[in-house]
Amino acid sequence: MKKDLPASLVELDALRQKGWRPQVVGCFLYKKKVLMLFAKKFNLWQFPQGGIENRQTIPQAFADEMIEELGGMFFATTDKKMIYLLTDEVAFPPSTKTKTILTTDDGQVMNLVGKRYYFFASQAQDPDIAIKKTEFDDYRWLAYDEARQMAMAIRQAGKQRVTLAAIETLADLDLLD
């Protein structure tokens, strides 16, 4: 679902007050292929991603999370001009809504109802990632058809849907082969 990117910390905190955890997602591109990472413990191929902390802007969160997920050496070689792709969200099943909490900027504890994802693309200058220094077990640079195939194998319906939406957006923007 295409939405306007929130422009302020107030808007991000308003999401938290409603129980939504804001997340940044990196769609890194190299020679018209997109990076996907494999986490063996979840048996999952995905884009690098992470939460936007309280009082943290989206660009700050993007840099912090991508460095954490991919390492500083790789992130240093990427274009710092983020291309906003889309915003989408995944609501959690009712059975999980009371199990996880998040905190608003003023310290209110909220039940987590879902995640709101902000997808960005960035060009990589070097395809190599020191994967052993990350929390992932493997990585691949994938063309459109391969990326769709990996996304279709995601077992969580919501994560599969938002990943496919990002891949389609990249293709629509002619960023993938």
C-alpha cells in the first residue's frame, strides 16, 4: 500500500501510540539485481531491515540498521541517497497482540499490533558482503524472477506480501532486470 512517508518524529510516535512498530527496509541494488539475505534459524530469505527507535529519524534508522545488518564496510560503499519505494504494513494475528509491547516517546507501554515498513532502495558500488560478520548465513543478488521466487517461499503471508510489493515496485521503476 503506497503511503506518504512520515515527515516527522511526531508522526512516527503516533504510529507507536496506535501499536505499530515502524521499520526501515533496505532494497540494495547492484547491476539491476536486488540483495536478499538468508537467516538459517528462520529458514528465510529477506531484505535487511530493522526497527526505528524512539526519537530516531528515518534516515538515521536506515543508516544504523543497515550497518547493523550488513556491516559498516558494505554500507560505506552504498549510495547514501535513499530512494523511497513504498510503505506497507503487516498486522499481527489477535493471539500475538498482547504478547509483545513497544514504548512510545513519552514512555507509554503499548501492545504491538503490527509493523509498518518503509522500503528504500540504494545502489551498492561493491557486491561483496562479509556475511560471517552479520547475523545472516548467506546472501544473493537476484534479478526480478529470482527475487519473486525467493519471496514466494516466505511462509509468513504478511511478510511475503510486503516483500513481493517491494520487488514489484523495483521492477516498475526499472531498477531490476
